[in-house]
Amino acid sequence: MRNPLSALFWLIVLGGVFHYFLTATGVTNQSREDMRKAYVEYVRGETAQTVGERTEAFNKALELYKNLEERYQVEFSDGKLFFNIANSYFQLGEYPWATLYYNRALKLRPRDEKVQHNLKITHEKLGIDPKEERSVFDKLFFFYSNYSFPERMQWFMAFSLVALIFTSTFIWDRKIWMKKVAGATTVLAGVMLLTLGYSHYIAPIEGVIIRSTALYRDAGLQYAKVIDEPVLSGKKVEVLDVLKSGKWLKITTPDGHLGYIPGDAIRII
């Protein structure tokens, strides 16, 4: 497309359509009512006088939250539902599942100190010392790990719109500062688009071990173990491949061990 203004226009249109389908979570009055009921049950669990009442209330809250997760596209929301599910699992002592949902919440709320704090406490409960190493991409594009995918999509749309406005204005009123603003915002929009593409196509797939499991040399229980110790529940690992229709996954542990684990022992973040 030779006309840069036309290219920018269609870039914004395509980005807008993509953004709509990603963020349209279908929030309804019913979902708000279910959220309210779940919150009431959660508070009831916190104020319960007996273990039985506490367990019953938190299980009810978890059931309501999980129903909401199944019905709505929450992976592109603000992450609050994932946080609530994680808290419910934590209260029930299901720490590996709590770790999974705190990590899911953190992807959508990367700057939320409360999520980070609760995840740290959960790791302590499991006796895990997580090893977090930032990739070269994370270091160069620091905002990639500081802003969620939906937030970066919004930044991309904003920069593209500003670039379009100043490019079209420059055509009629050829002032140098307009050209510079248009150029700068176009570059920023391109950078955001790069991080979105990296997230969607290149970024490593991560998962959380929900059940301690041995690490095998190949996809099958008959194969030898890579290490004597099991991969502990609550550990975050990198998923390299999915085999046998999801029955086995090839992973790399934070310690650098490569091997295979049963698919029912892990959940993707």
C-alpha cells in the first residue's frame, strides 16, 4: 500500500476489530449478580466460626467464580476473577491451584503488588523458591512485562490513532513538528505491535505443576526418569511441546532439566 495514511487507517481498523473481539467479555447483569453472590460467600468463609462452615462457604464461592470463568472470556479481562479464584483456592489449602490462578491474574495485572504478595506467600506454603529470569526481549522492551496484553493493545490503538491524526493534519498544514509527532507515534505503535506479536506467536508457553510428578526421558511411564526427585506441585515450568493429544507434555524446569510429564499434572497459565 503506497499511501502511508491509508496504511495507518487500515492498521487502526484491523487493530480495533481485533481489540473488540479480545476484550468483549460479555459482562451481563447476571454475571455481576454471580460475582456479588460469590463475594458474599467468600466473606462468609472468612467470618465462619467452624471449619465446616468455612470450607462450605469457600467451596461455594469457588464454584460461583469457576462458573463465571467458564462462561466468559476472562483471559482478556482485568484479571480480577482469576485473583478471586486464586484466593478461594488458597483459603481451601489448594496451594498448587492457587499458584496457577495467581500466575494467570499476574499476566493481566502485572503491576498488582497484592497479587505478587499473595503468590509469594503461596510459594512459601509450598516450599518453593521460584527462579525468575528475564529474557533479552523483556530487558529491551521493559513495558512488555509491566503491561498486560489488553493494555498493550490499547496503547497500540492510541498511538496508531494519534499517528493517523497528525499524519492527516500534516498533509494540509505541513509543519515539521507535526511530522515528528506522527513519526514518533508511528514508531511507538510499531513497537507495541511487535510486543503483541511476540506475546501471541513467540513468547514461551508456561504452565504450573498442579500435581507433583516424575520427569521422564520420553512420553511414557515406561521410560527412565530424568532426575530422582519429582517436579513439585506449584512449580512454574516452560512447555515446549504437547504430545499424544495432550496426554504428555515436553517441559523445561526452572533448574534446566528437560523431560516429559503427564498432561494431567500440569495446567497452562
